[in-house]
Amino acid sequence: MNSPSYSPMLSALGRSWWILLVYGLVALGFGVVAIGWPLAAAQGLAWALGVMAIVEGVTSLLGLFGRETGISRGWLLLYALASLAFGIIAVINPLAIASVVILLLGAWLLMAGVYRIVLAIRIRRHVQGEWILVLSGVLALLLGALFLARPLAGVAVTTLWVGVGSVLYGALQLVVAFKLRKLR
């Protein structure tokens, strides 16, 4: 590790330790907000996605006036309008967007649960412990039904898990940042 070829790289990493520190602090901050106020955090994320979609839609519309678009103008216009529509809805009503995502997740979980149960029944003669697959299917069905019945609760629970992950990620970034700081 102390060979001359690694020295410039380690020195550069040491000088940029603060970037990981900022990432860690932002992740910790978001994680705390997501755990403390999950619906507000979900709204904020959906709103940010909406703003990004609006920017993408405007950029795509502007691309229609260029000489070379790289894609047919019809598809580019369709994409621009879809991006703008999604973005405007997400900015105006971000919680509705978050709820729709949870509803889609709930529908997928129902299908996944049925699939796992059917698969377990079909392979039961060939695989020992197929009950684990049945159990995962039942849990997927339950979670999917809960998400469909109470989408806002699903948004809150999902955001809580994202918050916990964000806090862990942020803490790890801080540890790495301070380790890299020693390389300066």
C-alpha cells in the first residue's frame, strides 16, 4: 500500500474526504426526517421527482427544435408531455403519487404471493422445505393487501424503512470520511 504508485491516489482520496462527509450528513438528515415524519419525507421525495420530471419534459420539448433529435419527433413529444404531466401532478399532489406507487407495489405483491404459493405447490415433490416458499407467498399476499387497503400507511412504512437504510448509509459514509481524512 505504501508503494509510490498508490501515493497520489491515496492523497487525492484524503483531500476529498469531506465529500463523503457531506453525503453522510445529508443521508443522516434525510433518514432522521424519514423516520420522524415519514409522510412528509415521502411527499418531499415525490415532489423532487416531479421537479426532475418537469425539467426533463422541458428539456425534451426544447430538443424538438434541434436539427438532430436521435429519436423520432413523435416519440420525443410523447415523452416530453408524459414527463410534464407526471411532474406537474407530482408537484401539485406529491402524496397522491407516493400512494399510487404503493398501490402498484401492493398489486405486484399480490401477484408475487400467488406465484410463490403456486410454485411451491408445483415443486413440493422435488424440493424439501417448500413451506418456506409458501410462507413467503402468504407474507407477500398480506403485505400487498395491506398496501392496497391502506396506501398511506404503506407509504409511511416504506418511508420508515428507507429512513432506517439512509441513517445506516449516512453513518457508514461518516466513518469512511474520517478514515480517508487521515490519508491527507
